[in-house]
Amino acid sequence: MKHFTITGLMSGIALTTLVACNPDLAVPNYQNLTQSAALASPLSAVPLLASGVLRDDRGNNPGFITGLGELGRESYNYTPTEGRNASGWLTSDVNSPASFGGGALWGGYYAALRDIYQLRTVANGAPSGTFTAAQLSAINGFLDTEEALNLLYVIDARDDLGAPVQVVADPTALTPFVSRDSVFSYIVGKLSGAVTELGAGGAAFPFTFHSGFAGFNTPSTFASFASALLARVNTYRASRGIAGCAVKAASCYQTVLTNLNASFISSSGSLKLGPFNIYSAAAGEAVNSISRQASTAIVAHAHVDAGVQTRADGSKDLRFTNKVCTIAPKGPSTPSLGIQTTWAFCGIYNLSTDPIYIIRNEELILLRAEAEYYTGDQASALNDINLIRTTSGGLAARGAFANEADFVNELLYNRRESLEFEGHRWIDVRRFGQLATLPIDSKDPSASPNITPQVVVSRLPVPQGECLFRANAPSGLGAPAGSGC
């Protein structure tokens, strides 16, 4: 008998409530749920499984932010007793499947995809009449969105290595790696299908969301979230010429504008508008593990202030001063692994209960500026750039773009400051061919001469565990060439 793993935020509460309402009620053990038990009680199981899917995202989010922060030279993880939190991301060790970096940003997402598969099996396998057609459509729209989001995190980290996308009933069965283009096409298909399914999903989901999804917790409002993710994915495709897009093709960027029009983008709304993962210090809950309160080992890069523009009064860009503060010099546990920094993130993820946004309005406006520029509407692109510059940064508005290079530099500057330490910088410089612009401590004139040589990579390898699992796999199921296995 296959067992389901329940990781739902509300599982204990829901179980207690069911027992309290009727002490004679036979309730399945939701902490060790079998497929037969879940299928026998889908009305009770589906809300718990849905909570588990949301909990997966909450648990994986901090690692994605700090991992990409190190790769994109926004942050360090200077753990006092574990130098591999630096070497495994910053030195050539990052290319090893056994390193801290090489093994990261993988298993948690496939565990989430397994939970998504399990919920889909229970919901769609429920007896006829258990859920209405609208409810099933809403459930599947939710699941397709979450599946796409988890696969986006995977391909963000592995890029041209591709990734497996198929989840099957047997959790021990291997499924093949497919190309990056195929992964992106699969993600686009899932998100596009989700928007359609959510449109037929009726007025409410047959389960509840946590408070981070307030305003996005009905099928129609959740569809605006799916459309926002679709805009992000299609922007990545358009900028790099992935999955049927020519590089910077106007037709693909026009699709981005269509996605944005269906999203929650708002020129006059809060730039923080958007769904986010919540954290709590309550017993049995999870804290924001990358917050300043939870870990002083996670600090800002030594040159996080480089190139930050100034306001009319001479002070720095508000996005910088609102997120970054000075600290006493802090370095790695092994001095040769990096240089000291005097910066930390104190305005973002300051408290252990601070949220982590999945996607928000400020990113959407910058996506729109990019799409407008490459569809020939430079005036609108300038308006959106200046909206962010003045509203979020407190900077003066700028004039027309001199050329494409001027626009790209302006776009990347604003994405750097607006979305700093939110999981974007490494992806952005990679998609615009600017990985070489990231600072490397071992080449810093102020660094000690014994700093271990550092590298900037374009993607992480396949983790060692996956390599070993596929070592003797049949043809077509092995790890891809160049994976590090």
C-alpha cells in the first residue's frame, strides 16, 4: 500500500476539529495517510493535502532566495561553523554534485510535485458527485499552477541541463530528463491550462488558503496569480529565445503583455500587492529561516552598495536604504573563503515572522516595461521605469533611452534594487548575458591574496543523490550530458 505524506499547515487542527465534533467518528490517520484512506474520505483529505502543497512552497522558498542570492552575489551565508555554506556556492566546488550548492534546490521541489500528484489523484479519483465539476476545475487549476511554479524553480537553477517533469504513481520510478525548452513549454502549458480551469472553477475552492493568499483565494483571483506567473515565464522565454521564441521577439513579448493584462498588475496599487508565504513563531509552525532575527549568518554582499544611485538630497536609492543596513565586519568561518562584509539585510526579512513574496506588483510593472520596450512602445516602457524609479526608489525620473543597451542597463538596475534578495538577480544577469558583471571576491583588489579562487556559474549540477539513482538506469533515463554526474 502506498503512503501519502501529509505536510499540511492545518492538518493537526483539522483532525482535532473532526474528532471534537463527533467523538465516535472514525477519522483516517492523516499523518500516515494511505491512498485508500484518502480516496475513501476525499472531502476531508483534499483540504489537508492542499494545505500540504502550500506548506511545501513555504518551506522551499527560503532556500531558493538565499541560494540564488549567493549565486547572484547579493548575499553570503557566513555560518560560523560551516564553511561549505560559502565554498559550496562561491568556489569551483559549486560544480560538484556533492557540494552544498550542487545538491541544493532540487529534492524539495520534487517532494512538492509528489504531493501535488497525490492531491490530484485523490480529487479526480473521488466518487462521482463528491465534488462538482466547478470544484474539480478549481482544484486542477490550483494544482497546475503549483506544479508549474515548482518546475520553474527547478529549471531556474538547472537551466540548460533540463529536468524531469513527469511524476508517476510509483515514487521509485525514474522519468526522463527533458530539455530546458521542453520544461518551459510544459510550464507554459500548465499555467495556460490553469487559467482556463480556474475560469470554470466557480466562486470558491473546496479548501482554504493561508492569509498570504488574501485577495487571491478564489478561482478568479487565483487565476490572476497564475497569469502573473505566466508573464514571468514568458518574459524569460522571450529574453533568451527559449521554447519557440526568437531572442527578444516582439511576438513573444506581446504574449507577456496579454498575460499581464490578465494578472493583478496595477499602476496605482501597492507595489507589494501579491501572494506571499507566511511564517510564524508559534509552536509547530515555521519561522522565516533567512530573516535577520533567525540567522545573523546570512548577510549582504560586500559590494551590495556598488552603483546604487542617489536621490536629489544626496541620500541613496530608497530601495537600498529600506532593505540594507550596516553591521560590524563579518566574514566566513574560514577567512580564505571570502571577504568581510559590513552590510546585512535588515529591512527585508528582518523578523522571523516576515513574509516572503512569491510574485508582486513591482515585478509585474518591470516585466511590463521590458515587454513594452521590445514591442516598440518605448514611451510606455519609460513611463513604467519612471513609475518604479520615483515611487519605489525616490529617484528623479529619467529621460528617453538612448539605445537598447541604455534600456537594458536601466531595467537591470531597477530590477536589482526593486527585487533585491527576492530570487531574481542571478536569473536576470544570465538572461541578458551579463554573468561576467557579478563581483568575485578573489579578484577584489582589497581582498587578501590567499582568497580561494571563486567562480560565477550559469547553472547548478544535478545533485549527487540523483546521479547515483540514475547511474545504472536504462537508456534515456540517465542524467544528461554535462550534468556533473
